[in-house]
Amino acid sequence: MFKYEMDDHSYLSLLEIKDAEQLYNLINSNRDHIGEWLKFPSITVEADDSKTFIERTRIRYAKEEGYWLGIWSEDKLVGSIG
């Protein structure tokens, strides 16, 4: 598993299926703000949508076609980057 430690409390890592609920909750709680610039909040309507997204990003990573990482602070998902 890829994991890059930024400091003692923060790191980047590949999202895992088990992170789908946290990712969905993060999107849901920031839906209006993120939706001003990006489309994905409008099509992420349940945790299974985040699960599907994570599955697709892991396949892309395995094929060396890109990546999407979770941004973690004190073991809490606080964002993502790809």
C-alpha cells in the first residue's frame, strides 16, 4: 500500500474500500462548496458511489494510469488529491 507521511500527524495514502463511508461523508458535508467548481458532488449521492469511485481509482493506479490519494490528518480523512 502506498503511504507518504508528511509529518507526525498527516499523510497521503491510496484510498481503500473501507474508506468509502468517510469519503462520502466528507463530500456530503462540503457538497455545496465543492459543487461550485466540480461535478462529482452532484453524482455522489450515497456511500456506494464513493466505493465505486475508489474501486475505479485503484484499478487506474494498478494500470499506472493515474492515482487518487486520501489526505489524512490524525487518521481522519480530510481531503483527497489526484
